[in-house]
Amino acid sequence: MPVTYSVDDERGILVVTLSGLVTGDELASFSEAWRRDRAYVPSRPALVDASALNPAKLGTDTLRARAAVPRPNPARVAIVAPSDVVFGLARMFQMMTEGRGNHVAVFRGVDEATAWLAAGTA
């Protein structure tokens, strides 16, 4: 499954894993499934691990569409993107989301990302 998620109750975060080829439709389906989940909290911080993502099906149109989704309850989102291509796409997404709700930051490693989420500051 290209998009999976779980709630880490100990750290109070949503953990999303992107692996293989992921499409915009799969990202939208994940968002809908998460909103219907009993554990859904709109402002819950999220760790998005894109370490195993193959970005071949994620173009700028998909990123723009995902960035435009309204977020009335902003959350902190840390994206882990070790590869250069995925890191570049994640930074582009970060720039597209500025001023639209969520506070997104991109990191090369999980430790940095979780530390940023735990700090709870911009």
C-alpha cells in the first residue's frame, strides 16, 4: 500500500508513510480515510516519512492541489525526504502551503523531524 498511517499515541503524532509510486488520488484517499478515523484530531502534528517514495507520479499539479486543500485547524507537518528529488518536491510543497494553514518543514532524517515536532515551535 503506497500510503499508510498510524497514530503514535505516546508522542501524540500522526505517522504517514509514503512508499513506492504514490498518486494524487491515493493522497486524497488517505486524507479522506484519516478524517473518518476515530483518532482524527485536525490539529494533530504529523510525521510524513517519504524515505521510500518514488516521486514519478507526483508532479507540481498534484502538489499544488494538495497544498490548496483548506486547513481550518493548522497542524505541524514534518516531511522526511532523504533523496534529493523527493526533498526538492517536499520543499516545493512547503512553499506552496505557506500561509494556508499547516506549518510544513522538510528534513533529511527522522530524528530531526521528530525533534522539530516535539519542540512545537516554528
